Amino acid sequence: MSENGLNISRRGFVAGAGAAALGAGLAGCSSGTAEKEGTDLASTSPEKTAYDPEAGEWIPTTCNMCFNNCSIKAHVVDGVVVELTGNPESSIGNGHICGKGAAGIMMLYDPNRITKPMKRTNPKKGFNEDPGWEEISWDEAYDLVDSHMREAIERSGPHAVIGMSMVASQIGSLVRGSALGAIYGSAEGASSDICGTGVHQMEYLLTGTGNARPDYKYCNYVIQFGTNAGTATRHGFNMTAELFANRRAEGLRHVVFDPHMGASGEKADLWVPIRLGTDAAAALAIANVLIEEGLIDVEFLKTRTNAPSLVNVETGRILFDETAGKSLYMDADGTPKTYDKCADPQLEGSFEVNGVACKTGFTLYKERVAKYTPEYQEEITTVPAATIRQIAKELGEAAHIGETIEIDGVTLPYRPAAVDAFSGITRHKHAFHICWAVFTLNNLIGSTNSVGGFCGFDPACNGWTDDNPNMSWHPAVWEPEGLIEYDGLLLGFPGSYYQKIYESDYTPTSMNLMELQPLSEDKHFVHVSQANPDLYHTQPAEVAFCYACNPIKWWGNYDEQAEIFKNYNYVIGIDMYLNESSYFYDVILPECCYLERSEPLPHAANNHRMIGGMGNPWTIAVWQKVVEPRDGAPSSWELFSELADRAGKNAEFIGLLNKFFRVKEEYAVPMDQKLEVEAFADSVLKSNIDEEHDFAWFKEHGVYDHPRDVDEAYLWANGDAGRVPMYFDFMLEAKEKVEAKVAELGIPWRPMTTRRCPTGSLAAVTRWSIPTSTLFPCITPMPSTPIPGLWRTPTSTRSTKRTPTATRLR
């Protein structure tokens, strides 16, 4: 019997026990859907619970227990959250909440949370050192942060301060970068080494956006390489799971390649165990069978890829018309023409153009994959040849090559088969090359950007209302080859890998070495250059600003990272908890729990964690605080706004945020005052929807929907121009420039060869010198004096020099 006389069972406690009895407000949580009578755990418990389930109110908000940010509702009784459920009115989660999301209530009332700022009193740093934390006032905390940041940059310039953050709060990370840049002029940033470094790049290149998925609504056949999408994880998980489960029940066939039987393998029609790191060989063998059996979409390859490009067989470079500056195809009449003038491009063949022997890109691809017979790959992968043949034939036949479908009055190619992949192949060495081999299968069967095929989450947007295109984007076209560009994750602003590759100076200007990685977007190499700045011609940071992250665990060996963090002059942490990295912080500022704060546009432009497709509307959800923050701890938005105000940088900070969130001038908040978060959220919503749907409306209603148009789900629905790469000539351009730059600067570069991973064979399609060349973008920079256990000095700092040059014809 409890002190208050209630007999509380374990089940009753989970439903919301002890809500008001304790000052900490310990309460439970449940899964399920809110406001459905008799379905919450509290009402179904046979024993009396610690609160009246009919009391209080249900407040819509957003979960932040992972980056998917599902829409939820919080049951609040007397100022205490007693239950969390999914919001059935929102497509962002479809009313579901996972176990982790339901546990958010435990985070809210966790007695171990930090709620007051603290500073270190022990100057010694290390895992075995007690920092001697001492509580300080907020004024002192802000002064410490401001003075150390300002002095470092005044002393050593914009690279003296580095900000670190990533997945825990993606919008918070955006604001962190904006704030440090606008307030202090910081030009450095780092992100965690966990992202989809190969997947995102391939999806940008093929779908125009950095996240893609099978078009589940119409797809009938899905192959997964190293992903549990739709069963246990991935972007938009709660949006995908129910849809995927329903399609499985309707007959969708599910094939999974995975070394171990995870959630997807358990649920699959066919689980294919495979030797670690050999997925590319299996994918190339599937390609071999598709080509040999004639199960390829020739029309798609001719009109929507650059496979017909004429390639100089000696240099491996695509031929360009010098006057037009565009790639050449061979027309059916035997005349080489620029891609946009070629009426009937030849997909295969060997030709001579102005004395230059050439073949089509597809011919070179076909010749290369001819080696990867099912029998050959079996020795590499352990997957039986018969299994590969079966899967390839099923995939090709399921694609319904040549068929069309009508959706909302628009006739579109119907290719209800897709090949998907994620963490299992992308968070490892050779990630890009494995993804390259895997996703190219979608090109072969014509399912890239097709109904039922492999489509971007949100490749295009016409706006969130019929008459306000403010929040809109559509991939441009890179004219030299007619390839689609991309629109970035989170904010949907245009980007171009091709422009970076062909026009950039590859000299490193920041510690993340992004200039040497023109096909990357995640800043993963800061620890390397911070440890060896002279070798990489970079300036080491003096102050590290760590927001909602644990960077000690991001890269490599903890002890080696500890040595790097000891070398910073000052380390600032913003978090809810102490962690491994806080052993090295000099000051820590608490952030309030996500249930205690409001934020604008938790899904930003809706093109990162919303799965898109027909039947999934544009959904804008509210993120509002449901209870007051403990001890008045601020949100990250409030914290950065305070720093901007103290520095007299309100106009710079707000102006940058206005650009990111597309705020119209007539709705902008005052630029000469400290930013007020809910007022800014109001300006964002009015600018991108309308005046009716302001933040007050969202606080009451929770979500806003706008139906998706056909051309927003399927990139070429309107017949727009654009192709996707089959032959990656731009990789040779990057290879040449990276090799030249590292040679010029004396930066050691580790060769990666086919002896260690069969994916190099796909790179050979673009005529790289295997195995001695550096296989970009799998860069592995190394210091001349290695930290023990982390780096190994190479026997050769540079591969054999080749200078493939694009052949340009007059």
C-alpha cells in the first residue's frame, strides 16, 4: 500500500503512477492512441491509478526521443505529464508511439537531469578526474561562454571556435551553427560519425533529395541491403511501419540481405545471409543476370540516365562537344550529337569519333559486370548462385518493364520493384561504392523515380498551400550532362555536387577537410586535423562548443579522443545530462527537456524524415511546451537568443534564421530585440502557410495537412528534363583533383583496393587504376606521426599518378 493509500500495481505505475505525490513528478507512460475511450493503459488497469484518467488536458506536441520527431499528445494533469501517446490526427507517426517515445516521460522527470549551469573547479581533465562541478548563476555561465568564444576568435580568427552537434536535435543543430556564425563569426563545425555517408550521396544523385525509399503504396517487390526500414528503424519509421505492414499483407514480396537475422530478416519472405562487406559483389551479380536475361528498362536507360554517353576508351572520360559544352551520345543515324539533340541514342556499341575510339557508358558497365556471374560472387559472398539468379529474375519480372499507370489523370511509368539500403552498408569502409552498386539496380529496371519504384522522400514541393509557393523547391539540371541536381535535407535549398567537383578549389580551409570530399556533406574528419593541423594545413580550434552530443564517442578510440579534448583551451557543453564528454567540459549549460520547450518547424522543410509519396500529405506539426521547464532551464533557441542579445547581434542572428525558414518581411519579428521563440514560430508559419494558421492555431489543433501533387511525388511527372548517372565521369574529375591537391600539399592518402573489398570493381567501370589508385570518396587521411592505436603510417603516401582528362570535341 502506498503512502497516499492507493494500491498501485506495476501496470498502474507504468500508466502514470505517483504523478503529483513527488516533487520530481515521477509518472508513467503508455503506447497507443490518445483520446480513444478505454484504450489507454490507465483506463484498462484493474487497479486504481495515481491520477484520474478523465482529468487534465491532452496537449499536442512533438517527440524528440529520436530524430524522427513523431507527433504526440501529452496528458497533463495539474501541471504534470502523466501519459504520452501518438497523435492520430497527424501523418507524422499516424497516431503511433514507440517504446522509446513513450519513455520520454521518464526523461522529463529523471532526477539525474542537469537543470542548473555548472563550472569545473578541477583543472585536470580525464576519465579518472572529478571535474569538481560547482553550480553557478546563469549570468556567470553566459559570461563564461561569451568571453571564451569572443576572445578565441579575436585572438586567432573564425576557425578558433568549433561547434559540435548532430542527431539529438537537428533543428537545434541548425540554430547552433547559425548562432555561432552570426554572433561570433565561427567558421568551423563537426558532426557525429554515424550518418548515412554513402546512402545520402547516392540518393541525392539519383532522386534529387538526400533520403529515398521504395514507393511502398505501389511497390510489390522490395530488396533490402543492411536496413530494417519499415520494421525496426529508419527515417520516418512510424510513418513507414504501418504502410509497409499493410502492403506485406497484400502480397508485397520482401527480400533481405543481412549477415544476421535482424528485424527485417525475421519478417522477410527471403532472408539471405551474406559475408560482411561483400554486398556490392551480390548486387553486381544481380545486375549481371538482369542484363543477360534482358530484364532491363532500355528506354529508361536511354532517356533518363547518362548510360548512352560516349566514353574515350583510353582515358575513361566522357566526350563533350567543345562548343556546346555538353556530353555526346551516338544517334541512331550514326552521328554523334549532344545529349539534348540526340533523337534516338544508342545504348550499346563501340564507335570512332574524330579519331577517338569510344564506347557507350553502358557498354563499359556491361563489360565490367560480366565478370560478376552468380558463381563468381558466391566465392566472395557465400550467397548461392541459384539464390542470386532467383532474386534477379524475380526483381526484373516484378518491375513490369514497359507498363504505365494513371494517377490523378497523369500517365506514368509503373515499376513496382525497388532496391533499398542503409546503415548496414553505409557506415563502413567503401560505403559509397557498395551503395553505388546496390542503387544502380534501380536504374537497370527503370524504377528510379518511377511509380512503385525507388523515389526520394520529398524531391519536389509546390508549396504548403495552393496559392503560396514560398516553401517550394524542385531539382535543377546540371547542363553539361543533363543530370538532376539536388535540394538539401532539412531546408530544401538547391545544391550541386557537380559544381563542387568541377569548379571548387580543393585546398582545405577548415578542419573538417570538406574541400577534399566534394561528394560528402557530413563533417567527420575534424579529429584528424585537430590532432595534426600542420599536416593538413588547417588551423586547430581553441574552443569547442558541444551541443546535445557526446563527441568523445563519435570517432575512434576514446582515449585518443580524450587527448584531443584535453588540448582545447576551453570546452563548453550544452546538455540535459553529464556524459563521457563532460569529463572534459569547463562549463555546462543545461537545456530543458523537449516537453518543456517550443520550437518552430520541427521537421523544417519536411524533406528529411517524412516519407512522402501519394497519400502522404505535407504535414506541419506543432512543437510546444506542455509543462514549465524545471528550474527555468532554457531551450537551445532561448539560450542562443540570449547570447545573441548580450553580444548585440540580434539583427544578424534573426536575419540568418529568417533566410533559413523563408520568413517574409511583413511577418518578421523585430530585428532589434531578443528573439522570442513562439513569435518567431508565428512568423514562419504565416510566411509559409497563411495568416489563419499561426502558432496559436497550431497550439490548439496540433497539425496542418496539405495534399501532395503527383509531380511532388514523382520527379518527372510533368515530363521535365533530367537524367541520373549510370557512368560517373565526375568521379574521375574529383579523383584527379584530389590526387593533385594532396600531392601539392604533402598530405598522405591511403590507397583502397579491390583486394579488401569487391566494390572497387564498380569503380573500375569509370576506369580507375585498380588496385593502386585512391578510390575517392573513401578518403582516409593520416598523420605523419600517428597517435598509437588509431593511425598507421602508410608505406606510400600517394598512388600512381594518372591524369584522365575529358575529351572535348569541336
